[in-house]
Amino acid sequence: MNINDAFASYLKSADLMGKPIRVTISSFIMEDVGTEQKPERKPVIYFQGRAKGMVLNKTNSNMIAELFGPETDDWTGQIIELYVARVEYGGKVVDGIRVRAPQTGAPAQPVARQEPIDTMVGRPHTPDDEIPW
């Protein structure tokens, strides 16, 4: 067992292993993501077939709102693509996760809420995929 799996965590850029991945949003929740000493409530999205959620920053929230509208209830069932980009954070340039419409030439389309679609770019998701989150 990897010790990092023993603690609750949110999606990090390293989890993508340098590969863009297409995911379907399953829920949007406001969660306490800070520490006991410094509690902080932030928006988090979860994905179908994935255990880790992604804490949303303003940039990614705005991109999803641009794609699907500002009402977060309308985001459920929508497909987005996550990718790693170099971003500025705390005065340093680091790897961060960014959101975009799927890069297939067609705009993202809503899917039925009960239909579990979880694909990697260009092929169906299988249990043997290298991205473990």
C-alpha cells in the first residue's frame, strides 16, 4: 500500500502523470478543505468512476462556467478534459491542473446523469489504465 493512499486527498497535477484525461462531472460540493488550525471552505467537483475530487480555483471554475453556464447544478454529467499546465502559485511557477473542453474537435456534450462515462483521450477507460486516482 502506498502511504499517500491512506490519507484523504484531492486531485493533484502529479495524479495526471502528464497526460490529459477526459472525465465526467458527477457532483459539485462546497467542502472544508483546510486544516483544523486554518479551516477553509472551497468548491470541489467529483468525477464518475474516480475517488479523488478536485478543489476548484477561480480559473478552473470560470472555465467550467464558460463551458456550461454559471449554475453548478448544470455541470453534473458534463464532460471536461483535465491537463497539466505550468502556473504561478505563491510566487513560483509549478505544475497545476487546468480544465478545457475535450480536445476531439467537437464541443463537450451533456450525457445522461446515470450513464457512467469515463474515458481517457481517444479510448475507453479500463481497469489497466496507468492513472490510478
